[in-house]
Amino acid sequence: MLTKDSNSATPVIEIRDLHKSYGDLEVLKGVSMIAPRGHVTSLIGSSGSGKSTLLRCANLLEDSQQGEIIFNGEPILWKGAGLDRRPADRKQVTRIRTNLSMVFQQFNLWAHMTILQNVMEAPVTVMGRDKAEVEEKARMYLDKVGIGDKCDVYPAQMSGGQQQRAAIARALCMEPQALLFDEPTSALDPELEQEVIKVIKALAEEGRTMIIVTHDMRMAADISDHVVFLHKGLIEEEGHPSDLFGNPKSERLKQFLSATVPA
Ligand SMILES: Nc1ncnc2c1ncn2[C@@H]1O[C@H](COP(=O)(O)OP(=O)(O)OP(=O)(O)O)[C@@H](O)[C@H]1O
Ligand SMILES: [Mg+2]
């Protein structure tokens, strides 16, 4: 669903000075980033640096205490302040969330539904779209990720790589304005990882707007337009992947890369 502001110059997501705490623990300490339309932004950083939290705040799955989240030029409306701050308009939240699809490390497919039912579920029940049209789209997206022959099987009958591709087809079937990935390949064996990376790469080449949290530096270097290195809840360094990986400036990023980049 495109709004009047969804032109190419307006970022799909803009985050300004975001602060997020869990009780006394401040996890995001003033983070600003944008997801420009048609670009791939990767988020990297050590375990616990706040990557998943940032993604979940962007998708309004988590509340944040300070700062702005702007979707297609439309700021999220808040009520309350600090730990009591919540989105003020539930309709706005639903509208924005259905335009941002998440893909999780653990796939999160429904075990009791076939792959086709999984992919059709949200567009039909949450978005109220026409069932026959959604089915056609669902089959098309399952084909696109290379598992068009798996429509009638259950998740447990598929490999991890196939399940993750089903989860990507499910995200695509929402026809969102941006895809948010949280470590989409971390739960997979190396050879299954490659089939998922191939799909993500093809989506990047199509010019889809994506934010990808990943520990896979090779994928980040390969497909990103922009890479953000998060350290203890703050952006320590960011830039084009060739600069960030080829010529890191901060000691922390240098240390992080020397510990994580495969030979
Ligand atoms: N629901 C929660 N309640 C309390 N603390 C949390 C919660 N979720 C995350 N945290 C804490 O917030 C910090 C950031 O967590 P987050 O999951 O965002 O890190 P991450 O960068 O995604 O790490 P990883 O690479 O391990 O996935 C951690 O210290 C974590 O323990
Ligand atoms: Mg995480």
C-alpha cells in the first residue's frame, strides 16, 4: 500500500536518536539510521550490541522511550513519555507493521499449517485480501524462492533452508514496502545457508528495500549499499561496505572484523 509520500526520495524508514531501555538497562542510546527506498542496509555488531532491538523497535514490535520513527515521511505518533511511551494510534501501528515484513532466524512458521497456508495466512486474515488472489501470489512467491513444489507439505517435512525460503515467501506475500531480516542464515548449515543467501541477493538486485541484521560479513559486503556497525547501543561507524570492511577506522570495528571475518 503506497501512501502519497512514498516517492523515491523519502526513506521507507527513518529513525532519529532512538533510545530504548529494558528496565534499568539502556540498550539503544541514541541511534539514527535510514532505510532508503530500494537500498539494502546491513546492521552488524557483537552479540548484545542492540541489533535485534533496533529492528524490533523499527517494526514497532518493541516500545522505545525517546526519539522518532518515521515511516514514508509519516512520524509515529506517541502518547506518554519515557518508560510509559506507547504508540498513540493503533491503526497507524497496524498499517505500518503490515508494510514491514520480518524474517526471523528461527523461521517462525506455523507447524500445523502447510507451506501454502503459512504464506497466505497474514494477507488473508490480517489484511483481509481476496483469498484466490492471495493464493496466486503465494504460489508465485514460493516459485520465486525455489520451493513451488512444497505448497502442500508441512514445515517439519522441509530442510532449514527450505523453511527459511518459505518464511521469505511469506514476508513477500505481504507485499511490504521493506523487508527486515534478523540473522536469516544463522540457524542454517553452510550449504543451506547458501540457498537462502542466493534468494536474499536476488531480492537485493530487484531493488527491494531491506534492513538485514547479520553475522555474515561476506553477505553484508556483497549485497549492502550501506553498513551500520552497532556497538553497545550506539553507532560506532557506518558507511559503504567497501570502506567499512576495506578500511575500518575505529579500533572497535577493526577488532570486531578481525574476530568475525572468515579467512
Ligand atoms: N526482552 C528483553 N528483556 C530484557 N533485556 C533484553 C531483552 N531483549 C534484549 N535484551 C538485552 O538487550 C541487549 C541487546 O539485545 P539484542 O537482542 O538487541 O542484541 P543483538 O545485537 O541482537 O545480539 P545477538 O547478536 O546476540 O542477536 C542485550 O543486553 C540483551 O540481553
Ligand atoms: Mg539479535
